[in-house]
Amino acid sequence: MGCFNSKPTRQYPGKEDPVILASQTAFTVSEVEALFELFKSISSSVVDDGLISKEEFQLAIFKNKKKENIFANRIFDLFDVKRKGVIDFDDFVRSLNVFHPNAALEDKIEFSFRLYDLHNTGFIERPEVKQMLIALLFESEMKLADDVIETILDKTFLDADLNQDGKIDIVEWRKFVSENPSLLKIMTLPYLRDITTSFPSFVFNSNVDEIVA
Amino acid sequence: VAPVTMNAFELISKSQGLNLSSLFEK
């Protein structure tokens, strides 16, 4: 009994039943299983422990683990829903769900707001935006004089900070992105529609016998 | 594109660190 099952089974802490995850997200069961193939690949790229570390996350984004990036760090922190310093499969699926083309617009707006609210104050504040702008310029090796950066910030806050209190709240953000919908482009990943085609090997590893549509 | 005509968030959203599509590239 069980003598053929000698291959050690990798444990995936926080891995929920694909059927439950599918019922609570925009993904089908097959798509959740395909995401698991992606998750396995990322979570084993440095240490094969069934969890995605910050280093593995950055490696997946930049294909270079030495690259530190304020934005990738921020996305990692938002994906790390349980604040454990690592992303488990449940975090991964539920976070990517916001990026699904069919996800609710309001969820995308709220996630993008939290993304730019670097210090979790409940507001996007001017010093935070300046910090991100400087990081972007550094990353893209673009040079802008400080007065030009201040001009960009002036214009941005004039447009977005409706009550002119120096910070953008969620109501102001909602209005600003509705007038500038291109800002939400980063919140939709068309790849998520084709995830089963990108990771067809999920079929061989599926634990679900029959999928009822 | 002259960056000064863009709003700060448009510029920031061009960071590679915010481009999650790279997660799907093998």
C-alpha cells in the first residue's frame, strides 16, 4: 500500500483547494491549476520551499535577482497578504485576481491606490510620489532637474488633489483615474486570459477529476 | 515624449517593476 508513491511530495503552505479558489475569484479551476504551475516555477527558483520570497519575486520580474526595485518591493508587499514576508499560493492567486481582465474596476482602483500609498497612511502624499518619481528616473537613467520634477508634481497635484491639502485620498484617486483611465493599464494582465495555454502542463498535475463548467 | 507634460503617475507606471507581465515570460 502506497509503495509506488515514493516520490517526496513538496509541501505548499497556504495552498487552498483549486475549486474553492476558483469559486472566490475570476479564475476557472483549470486556470487556478495553470497558475499553480507558474507558482511552482517561481517559488523554486532560489529555494524550493513552496513559497515565493522577495528575491524570487524580483528574479521573476527582472530575470536578475540582484535588482532591487521600489515598485517590485511594493507589489510584493501587497501580494504578501498575510504579512509573513513570503507569498503563498493563496496570496498569489487572490492578488493576481485583481489583475484579471474581468476583475471589478473598483478593486483595480483600490489596489492601485494602495500601490502608490507607499507608507500605508491612507493617502498618496506628495513626498511619496516624489520618491517614486526619482526612483523611476534612476531606473530609466533619465535625468530631470529638481525644478522640473517639482513642476510635474505641481501639475499632478493640481489635477488630482481636489481639496488641495497636499495629499490624494481614495475619493480623489477614484475621480482622477476615471479621467485618466490609462493609469489603470498596469492593473490588467491580458496574459491571465491565456494562462492555461501558457502552462498546459497543469493537465498532467491536475487533482480535479471532472470540472463542471 | 516630453515628461514634463505627463502627470507623475503616468511616468511612474512605466517602471519595469510594475510590469507584472514579465512574471509570465519564461
